[in-house]
Amino acid sequence: MWWLIIPAVIIVFLLVLIIRALNFNPKAQPKVFENEEAFDGDKAIKNLQSLVRCKTVSYCDPALEDEAEFQKLISLLPTLYPNVFKVCEFRQLPDRALLFLWKGKNEGDPAVLMAHYDVVPVNADMWEHDPFGAEIIDGVLWGRGTLDTKVTFNGVLSAADHLIAEGFTPEKDIYFAFSGGEEINGKGAVNIVDFFEEKGIVPSFVVDEGGAVVENVFPGVKKPCGLIGIAEKGMMNVQYRALSNGGHASAPKPHTPVGVLSAACAKIEAKPFKIHLTKPVKELFDTLGRHSSFVFKIVFSNLKLFLPLLDAFMCKKSGGEINALLRTTVAFTQMEGSAAPNVIPPEAKMVSNIRLNPEDTVESAKAYLTKKVSDKNVEVNVLMGMNPSRISKTDCEEWDKVASSVASTWKGCIVSPYLMVQCSDSRHYGRISDKVYRFSAMDLSSEERATIHGNNERIRLSTAKKAVEFYIRLIKQC
């Protein structure tokens, strides 16, 4: 009879998996406000055009920057958003930080709405249209910064300008906090947080760039997903260095510095960092997995069981977004050796860009890399590093306000927390808040997302108007 036990156990095991999947039903979604928000969308588009035409390109080398273009944008603001300047207190802090205070009916627990108005450089020859021309063609506005992030800069101020004209006053104070150096990890946002700390100002919540309303980003889910980042990965650049006596390439030793570094690269790529199922990713899987197809419901309703398989067959083999959510990633991006093809270099260098999972730190990652290289001939040095951000709460009224604004603006989307794999200015606010939410108020296709920091960045006019609507809905809840 013993031979009957094994099939019976297997059948029971499969039934448990199936029953768990059948009971893995969608969670309640945020409250949706059905009302329409009427505002002057054409004016908002014209304002965005004016912002895009300012060539506010930031560089690590300040000598390359055109300060006049930054000042041009700042000088335009009172004309573009006159009601904001009538009602709000405005101050400039060092490193191109702009801070507005819209006084509410009651003091304390202010909201902070963020964006940055600097942009990354462009190669104009690779663009179909002038990257700073702000041309509108077939309902699409072209230009650097249309997505990252002059659209939300404009969305915040256009929403406030509209609501002030209607006589609206928020219940609590609202700060609009803008940086002119986010793309180069500038100090603008740091200076604003320093100001808040000095004044004893504790935000009720913070909203900055991050996720968006996207489709086809999660296995088996067909509906649009409104992803709100509740944490972001850390980042570090690591240099690997190998030395030799140099010499002519006609009589080489078995391993040149380039070969030594290549072996180090292969070792690290062959042994990725361990996966960690952190709070943002758990909540993402538990939210979106319930809307997935039945096969994937089996996986996500029994995640602890299937996680090793998910890692082996999806993450390690394919990489991509799911892999980036689950582990610290290493991307080798630069290598330098000899200046001549027939000379063995006396020194070779290699650099990797690393995005740190919330369970890892700069120190632990360096130790891991050094251990995996395991070669005394290779120096492992951290060029720069930022630890992962603080993880924000989702079981609170502040999360509900942001989530409801997303669900009400893009009706029918599934709102979910997620882990942001890029870096933003909002990480600095972890010093003073555990309610920092990362959401770029746009619905974007994969093609549109690919233009961020790339060629032909552009935004549909309808998307730019939706950004204003989102902030109107959010401000009304402040």
C-alpha cells in the first residue's frame, strides 16, 4: 500500500496549490471619485511648452551649464502661474532649490509635492524634432524634460494656480519643493530637507517622481497598473583595478590586467546577489498577483514555494524588471586598458553600476564583491555609494489619499506599491518622513518610457493634462 501514499500526497499537494490560487482574489482598491475636474488644459500645455524651451541641462561639470537658462525658467514662473505667486510664499535656497508654501486653514502636517526642472543632455542630431523647440505634432509635445520631470513640475503649479483661482484653500499647509540639479545628484533637495529640519517641519507625506500608469509590466496582468514607489534601491559605482609591469604584447604572461579583470567580471556575473523578498515587492506581488492569470496565481499565491523556481528560470536567466525587484543588480559598464593594441597595459580598470536591494548596503555589497572576485591582484574600490531609501508605510491615510488620486484620475487601473529601481531626490526625505511616495503622474507606453533620458522624448497632450488633474485631486485631499 505504500506505493499509493506518494501519489496521494502529490494529489493533495496539487489540490492545496489550486485551492490557494482560487482563493487568491483581488484586494479592495482605493476609493474612486467619479466627478470630473474641469480646468484650462490648453493653458497648462502652453505653460509646459514654455518650461521645455528653457535649456536647463545639468552637468557634473558646472562650467558646461548655462545658468542663464535656469534663471530664465525661474523668471517665467510668476507669469505662468500668477495665482501661485499671489498667495504662496516663495523662497530660493542654494543649489537652485525652489520652495513654495501654500498656507492652509490649519498648521502642522504639511504635504510636500516635488519635481525637478533640470534635464539631462541631448544629442540634437539624433532627434526627429528640436529637443528644446516644444513643438506640438499630432497631439504630441516634443522636447527634453516633457516626461522627466517638467510635466509634473507644471502639473503641481498648474493645479495650484487653478484651485487658487477658484478660491480653494487646503486644510493643511502644502509645500511645493523643486530641485534644479536632481540629474546630477545635486544638493538642492538636501538643502530643502535641511530647511525643514531646522524649522521643525515634519511632512504628513511627500510625493515625487517614480512609478506611472503602465501596461504589460507584470506576468499575466492585462489591466493598466498604477505603480507607486514606497522605496527606492540604493546605488553605487565600483571600480576594479589590476596592475602589471606592462610590456610588449608579443611575449605576454598568462594573464594580462585585462584578462584578470575579465575573470573578475565573469565570477561576479556567474554568482548574482541573493534574492530578497522585501516589503515593497511583497506588496506588489500580493496586489498584482491577484489580478494575474490562473497559472501565475498559483505561483504568486504560493510564492515561498515557487520563489526559488522564479529566481532560477526567470531572474537569473532573463534578468529584467522582476530580477531587479528581487536582488541587488550588477551591470558592468566601463573598461579601460592600454592605449595601443600591441602594448600590455601597466594598469587596467573596470567599473560596474550597482543598484542595491533594500536588504543590502554599500558596505555589505562591497564585501560581497570582494569575496566573489577573491583575487589579491584586483583592487575593489567604491567610487560613490548611496544606501537604499527608507521604506514608506501603506497602511495609513496618507497612502490612501495618493492611491485614491491615482485611481480617480486613471479609472480602472490597479493601484499597487512597488520598489523603484532608479534613484530620485525623494530619498533625502527619509530623514524626516516614512510616507514618501514616488509616482510620476502619467500613463506611459513602453515606447514612451524608453525616451526618458533618450532621444525623442515626448508626451501626449492628454497625458500632460492628466498630470494636472491628478494634482488637483490630490491637493483637494490635503
